[in-house]
Amino acid sequence: MVHRPFIRKAINNIFYRFVFETEKHNGIAELLEILGSIINGFALPLKEEHKLFLVRALIRSTNQNVLPCTISNCHTVSLSLLRRLQLADTVIRGLLKYWPITNSSKEVMFLGELEEVLEATQQQNSRGVWCHFSSDRRCLCSSHFQVAERALFLWNNDHIEGLIKQNSKVILPIIFPALERNTKGHWNQAVQSLSLNVRKIFMDHDPTLFEECRKKFEEAEAQEASVRSKREAIWKRLEEIALSKSTQGSSTSS
């Protein structure tokens, strides 16, 4: 018993060295398995040191270039702490901070982690979560079909769908443009079909909100088309001026 704080501190130091110094992951996956068992046996309320370990080490570990099994174990331990501490907002902020935009396979893993975090979240603790849905919007319209599919599969989870419906006034305006563009022009047929299903869920749940979002989207698209048209007209005029000056210069020299 008396050695437990020392052992925890030693384990923490290994993780801090891994995250901030060496990035050598030998043995990290095994340590995470041990930590998972330890955390599940913690008595409530948890100490502040465990929350700090989650924020400083575990969440940062997902950003390292390590083996998938290590990331998976890290996610498992994060979820154990999440269920104990009800820190959904903290975990999601950490995930979004280290979101692997340039690594599609890692994005799929992060979306799986996001689903598990949301599944462990209760309605009363989810108010601050939905303002971070911008990353999911980016994933919805990803040209990598596996990323887009994984993001759309969130609506297959009944618990998450219920949370999303209860917060639809926040979420739908964020993701509506991505859904509309998917249904009209995504190259993958499965993504188009899933986007139509999600679109229908929102339309059936709150037709008034859906119509408001649709009108705003159409106005934004029309405004964007107008700006694009003006820009093209300016470039065309500049090309004509440059061509006329070039013609005048060649005729003068001859």
C-alpha cells in the first residue's frame, strides 16, 4: 500500500518522458493495460492527480507516431477515467487539439474514440461537447470515403443519435453544409446514401430548423457563386487588358 504513490509516480514519469522527450513507445502498450486495471479499481472521488495524468499524458499520447494497439490501449484508459470523472468535454477538446488531419487511418480511429466518449456521456454532461462538432463536419465531407463513412456511422448509435437530436439546434447549423454537399456531389455512393439518411433524420425531427438551415445554405451558396463570378470577370478583364497591351507593343515594335 505504502509504495502505490511511488509506483504511480514512476509510471507517470515514463509517460511524460514518452510524450515530451523520446517518443520511444516500447512497453507503453503493456503499461496502459496495467493502468486500465488500476483505474477501474479506483475509489471515488478520484484525486486531482488522476485528472492531470489524463490531460497531460494520456490525451497527448494519441498524437504520437505509435503502433495502433498502443493508441487503442490509450483510448481504453482514457475512457476508464472519463467514466469515473465525467470529463467528456476535456477528452473531446484533447482529441480535437491533436486531430490527425493528414492521416486518414488515424482519423478513423479518432472517430471511433469520439463515438465511445459520446456513448459514455450523459445528457446533463453534454452541453459543452457539441460546440466542438466542427471536426466531425470536416470528416463528413472528407474525400477519403472511410473517414466520411465513419463520421456518418455515428448516427447508427441510438444513444448518440438521441444526444444529437436533443442538441440539434446547435449541431445541424454546423454540419448542414457538409451534408448537402455530400448528397449532391460526393464521389462515393455509400457516403451519398448515408448522408441522405442523416439528412432525413434531421428533417423528420425538426422540419422548421431544417428549412431554416436549408435557406441559409442556399443564400450562402448564391453569395459564394456571385463572388466567384465577379472574381472570374475581373480576371478575364485583366487578361484582355494584358493581351491588348501585348498586341499594341508588338505592332509598335514592328
